[in-house]
Amino acid sequence: MRTVARYLACFVLIAMAGCASWFMRGEPPEVLVTNVTPLEATAFEQRLQVDLRIRNPNDFDLLVTGIDFTLTLNGKRLARGLSNQDIAIPRLSDAVVSVQTSTSTFDVVRQLLSFSQKQDLSYGITGLLHLKDGRLPFDNSGILLEKGQLSGLPSP
């Protein structure tokens, strides 16, 4: 009986140590892409500024110490963003943060060539908000442009 109790205690301790995020209280934030602005480019790299609106649905302030995300367009990876910017998001409120990212120029060209006016331009964003007390994952998607909104673009 003692052996079973020891194994159970070890299992509980390992589970608690391995999943500190289990103790992170609160709902996941909603992260929306509000703007993507091209910055400088080289033959192999394109810099982008991605503006994100972070909505806090919780009844307590979120003290964000960093963000790590992946942005996709129409299901294809466009960029990965990292920031160590501190931001306080008041309870039941939102805030906008700008993150500079980089992506391959080839990924941007591939996105442009695959774009069709016959489909919506949709995005997906997944990642983690790093907080003082732990991490909160987020996963969101939306439509940047509905089909036919851009006129004058060449059709592939």
C-alpha cells in the first residue's frame, strides 16, 4: 500500500511541475490582427509591422511581458512574431500592440501569386502571451478582405 501511495505522490508532483500553466487562472485572450504594414525589404527578407488588438475578457488586469505568435494568410504561414514589450491590459478591456516581424521574401511572393479575387483573404493567428504569472495561449482567425474587395489586381 505504501508503494502505491509513493508512486501516486510522485506522479502528482511531476504533473504539477510539468504543467505550471494548469494553475494559470482566467480565460484565453482574444488576439485580432488590425493591420499589417510592409517595412524595409531585402532580396531574402521582408520586414512587417503587425498591429494586434489584445482583448482581455477576464475580471483582472493582464500584465503581459511578451508575445510569441505565428501569422498565416489563407492557411499558409506568413510570419512569426516575437516581442518582449511590457503591456498592461485592463480587466474587460483591450489594447493595441505593434510587433515587428520578418518573413522570407519568397513567402510573400508565394502569397501574392496564390491570391485570387475569387476567395476571401483570411488570416489565422496562434501563439502565447507571456505573463508575470505564466502563459496564456491564444488562437484566432478572421477575414482581412472579402472576395472582390480589391479591384485592379491581376488574376492568376
